[in-house]
Amino acid sequence: MEAYTNFAEVYDLFMDNIPYKDWCSYVADLLHDCGIKDGLVLDLGCGTGSLTELLADAGYDMIGVDNSEDMLQIAMDKRAESGKDILYLKQDMRSFELYGTVRGVLSICDCMNYIIEYDELVEVFRLVNNYLDPGGVFIFDLNTIYKYDTVMGESTIAEDREACSFIWENFYDKKTRLNEYDLSLFIQEEHNLYRKYSENHYQKAYTIDEILSAIKEAGMEFVTAYEAFTKDPVKEDSERIYMIAREHGKEYKDV
């Protein structure tokens, strides 16, 4: 799983169309539904910390984990500006470690699609289960097969901004259900010259049955699945879905 490097520098610029405040409200509502209105919450694959900051505003004690040093540096710059008490850790989600347990774990913006091997997905879920409080919840989203197959596959996205531009080419293999991203960045440097950077990423489209199997294999309990940003059942043409799983295996202890 390759970490964002050069793209981190301009990630927030090109993601300025993402309604993070709405996403935060939706995720916080799901947490509330699960009885989690405060306490420690882990943002797994936190990127530049946009959602992490908003969830801290919403009253959660946040931890952010990401594998990209460049993305985390931007997140920490935001923390320095806002004064939020957020702990950031540079770790691979396939082998992350925490100092203790948390009430909830979140992973959005298709982080789980970046786990392209089923066994590694099970291991991520197993680690989440290990670091959740008894009865804690894991909320994560996924791009669907429908989205890769009909919306993203064989498509090219390009944007031209004053200080930078990018070309994002998608190639979807229906047999392996792997989507390859070829990303070309053109970032303005000194003397109005532009330097080209290239990155290559892969995402895996999982069936719902595969996700349910991974949740069970990791020892967690499946709670529900929604079409993204609603509480409606998943449909055949859902492009993004949210899934909720609950910790299983620990016992409550009176303090």
C-alpha cells in the first residue's frame, strides 16, 4: 500500500469540493446511534486531518493514524494552528498499535479499498477489534464494485489550478476487481516553472459478502450497512457504502 507523497502537498487543494462538515455530521450521528457521544476515537487513515479536526470540535478525543509522513505533517500543521489536542501516529493500518483501547474507530474516504489483499483486510479488522473498548464500534466506508465498474473504470479526471494541475487516470480490471490510479502532478515551483511528479495507487473492490466474511473472521460482529450519507439500505447502484461493526470478545469490567 503506497503512501501519498508528492500529492500530499496539494491534496487539500484538490479535495476542496469535499463537504467535510457534512461528512463529520453524518459520522458523528452514526456514532451517537451506537451510544458514543464522547471519548477516545481513532481516525484510521486520517490523511491531512480535515475530518479529525472536525470530530475534535464535535467533542471527541481524537487519534489519527496514517502511513504518509507528508500527509501527517500537514495534519500536524493544522493541529498547531487550531490548538487541538490530537495525537498523530505514523503507522501502517495493517500493523498499527495504540497505547490502549478506544471507544470507536473510523476509516473513511475509501481507506479500506486500499487494502487489496483479503487476508490483510482481515488483519486490519482484527487489530481494530483488539483496540476497541468492549462494545466499541468500527465505522468505515467503501467504494463499491458498481462505482469502479460503471463510474470510475477507464475514466480520466483532470484539473488545472493556478499553482498546480493533475491528471488522474483510472484502469479497472473486472476479473481481479483492482482499480489502478495513475496520477500525474504538475506543481509550480520557482520562476513559474512546473515540476512533474507521478504516483501509482491501487484499490480493491470488495463484495459485501467478502466484507461480512472478513468482519466475522476477525472476531467482530456486523451491525449494519447503509448507502453513504443516508440510513437507507445498500442498493445495487450504490456508489459508496458505510458499514458498522462492533467489538466482540472482551468483557465489561466494573471499575
